[in-house]
Amino acid sequence: MKFCTVKQYFDDENNNNVTNGIATTVIPLPNKHLKIKANNKEMEQYEQELLRNVMPQELTKLILAANYLNFKEALDFFCRTVANAIQNKSVDYVRKFFGLESDFEPGEEEKLCKEFAWSFEGVDED
Amino acid sequence: MQETVEQRSLPPFLRRRNTNVPIDIALNILARLPVKPVMRFRCVCKSWDSSITNPNFISTHLNNNNNTNKDDDDDDRGYLFHMPNVITRTMYSSSSSSNPVCTVVCDRTFNRISEHPIPSDLLINFAEIVGSFNGLLCLAEYGNGATYDEVIYLWNPSIRKFKRLPRTWLSQYDWDATGFAYHSERDDYKVVKIYSPSSNRIKRPEVEAEVYSLSSDSWTRVGISLRPNVVVSKVKDYSSASFVNGALHWLVSVSEGEVEVRNRKIILSFDVDDDKFGEIALPGGHGLKRLRSERFKENLAVFKGKLAFITFGNREIVYFRDSVGSCQCVIWVMEEYGVCESWNKLFSVRLGEVESFFGCTRFGELLVQKAFKFKYGGSDVLRLNNCVIVSLDPETLHEKDLGVQLPNIATTFEESLVILDQADGLSG
């Protein structure tokens, strides 16, 4: 199941930096999961290690890779990580992160933000 | 379109110009966030705003939070609420924090307290907190017939949104008790009002009921039909129902046949699935009218997920300057719901004098208000107010002074987005 997709993935593309990055991060996960399945804390530590060198922006690529590979545990893990990373961030930061643009009518966005201005308190500086 | 060198080196699925995370994955991420950032990110773009305010996302977000908190010993769910009444509000407005807040005491150790500002247009004076489900509170004001109006609100403090329920009343009846329930299969919230006749024109004292459903945003009259010739004559004033096993429960008096003398107490139940009332007998000889020689408090509660009947019998012995009170607290638990033989006397303990009972925590601690006895010239600290709120473990008799103001209710609370999809503010 998973292995077919992975093989096809590698067949699609020659070795390059991006694929390597994904390979070192995503692929080892299933094995590790099996080894330390019972122990959540250990898994958490392993996950922290793995992501220490990955920039938040890289995470979107990892998420797309995990999604493409239909790899639920990795997707869960990456989503959790992104959630923690963006929790206190501003709207602008999140837009850049996900590559989105505001499509509100002029004034519409302001009105919305004003409605729940309290949710903007304590946001990290960009 | 010319591909850049960089793009050519990417695997096919990343080579598309739009390498954006699809909306369903974005929602997967958003559903893991606390309420505050979720609300803020409504401003990211239109599709995020409409997705976040969609009932499906609200449910997913709620389920996510429920699952993460399930086994945690240090989970964030609160237990106790204090809603300020109009007198306290005046006090607050003259102090530095001028806005009235609803206080929630959090977690098992009652050490963390969170405060939630009450919206200025949520007009309520003496609020009874009827219940709480999924972060949604039901507030009731019974009114005094003159200055304070009757009103019911559904309020989600974490998103600062409320909904006033449509007005309803029965002429010649007084609204005496309420219940708030959640129907999980239909994802619907219900409020039940119980009325007692106020007019003498009503020959036989018999209570009436109305049920509100959030999904239909309307009230319906519901008849209470128990066994033949049995009618519910009285309900405990201002009581809020205990919700267990998919039903609401109140302590009521019934009269059988034409003979008024045979006034008994039973538990009135309301099943939120079929909207039908039923009855459950009290344990032992508790249905019979009690003699007035002993001050005796009877309460329904939910004890570790089961329906419980808790009584406090106070006996006051007055000596010279010391006033020593004690009471016998008996906790009956219905081990098998609906089966009267399964009433089990779980505890019978002697406590200091108990003034009021607020409910049980999910771990089986009782939340009570105790009268504080003080001694002249003793080493005890002299308290300025004469009552203390404690959590009491009936097994170990260990007490913890909670250091909180007079609470309204003991119930669980969590953050959620519930009613975000409802129309704004006032209704009806």
C-alpha cells in the first residue's frame, strides 16, 4: 500500500535536495512509529528532533508530500506541528505561510476584525 | 508559462504553480487550534471565514478538543461558575476592573481561575446558570414580576457570543424550574421550563412544561403524563435539572388521586430524545413528607456519571458563645439507571454544618458552602465573611477551601465554537 506510492514517487523524479529532504523526514516515520508505538513521550521527542532543522515554511511541502503518499500518521503529525507553530501568529503571517491572499471586499475585512478584536490580543510580532 | 529552474527540480505534485495546502488540510490544522486563533484566522480569507463558521467545522473542532482532553489529569476543563448579580456589578464598576466577569475555576486542583467578560448587551441581573454543555452556558433570570424581566440566554463565553431565547410564558402560571440538555445524536440543545399554577382559578395544582430546541428555535408545550391519577403538584423553586443518561431530572412533589394528603416526592425525568416525561422513585422511605423538626436538604446531582440523591440533615446545638453545627450527609447513587432496586447508599458521613450544595465534580467531590464557626480568643483565623466554599471528598473526608466567591453551579466547561453559526445576539 504505502510502499507502492513511495516507489512511484521516487520513479517520478530524480534525486534532488527537495526529495531528499522529504525522504529523510517522512519516510522513516512508519518504522519508527512501529518501534515506539506504545510510548507517546518518546515519539514526541523523536518528532521534535526530526523537525528541529526544518523551517516552518518547509512544513507545507512536507504536508503535501504526506498527503500525496496518503500517510495519515505523518499528516497528523505535521498538522499538529503547524498548528503549534501558527497558534500565536498574526493573520498576515498565516497568509504568507499558506500562500493565501485576502479576497475580502474593502472594509469587509476591517468590519470582521473589529467584531472579534479580542482575538487579536497577545499575537506574536511578525 | 515558463517553468523556473527551481520548479523543474520539484516532484510533479509540487510543480503546480499553486503549491498551496488544500482547504481540507488547512481545516485539519485549524481544528487543532484554541478558539482565539481560530476566530482571528477568520480574517485570512473568505473561504476560511465561511469554513470556520460552518456547523461541520464547529463539530470537528469540538470533537478534537474532547478527544485531547479525555484522559488528561491536568485538563483545562473548569468546574465552577460564578455569575455576578446586579449588586456585585455595582461593586465591580467602582473598582479598577470595571466590567463584570463570569468566573470559571479550572482543573482538578481548583487552582487556576479564568475569567470571561460578560457582553454588555447581555442584560441579566440575577442569573441562574442552568447548565453547561460543550462550552455553551444556559443562563436564566426568573424575574420578580416587577423590575426584572424573565429571560433565558445561551452564551458561549469563549467566542463571546450569546443568543436570547424567544420569550414565552403561560398565563396564570409561574415559571419555577428549568433544565438544559444536549442531544448528541442530533447535535441539538434543549431548554425545558417548568411552571406552577399561580392562580386559584386553576382547580388542581398541576405543573406544566415547555421545551425549546435550538435547531427549530421555538418553544413547544409538552404535557406531563405519568401514571393515571398522578400529577406533579410542585417543583423545587428555581431548581436546575441534573442531566444524566440522556434525560433531565428534577425533585418534585406529586399528588395521587383526589386525596391531597398523599403528597409524595419523586424524581421527574424528561427524555430529550422522545421529549417525554417519566418518573423515578426516590430511594428508601424518602418519598414521604419529612417532619419539620430537622432542617433537611435534599438534592439531585450527577455523581461520577450516575444519578445521585444527596441529603443533608442539619442538627444545630447551641452552646454559650460557640455555635457548633454538624450534619449527616447521605449519598445515594442509582447504579443502574431507571432501576429503583439499584439505589445504593454509597456514603453516610458526618460533616460540619452545610449551608448549600452546588453539585459534584466529575471525580466525585462535593462542592458545598459551609458555615464557618469562629472562636473568641482562639488560634483560629477570624474570617470576615461567615461562609466558606469547599470541595469535599466523601471517601477521605478531605476538604479543600476553594477560596472562591459564592458559586452558582458546579459543572464542566471547555472552550468551543458552539453557536458561532447562529444569528447574532438578540432573538425573539
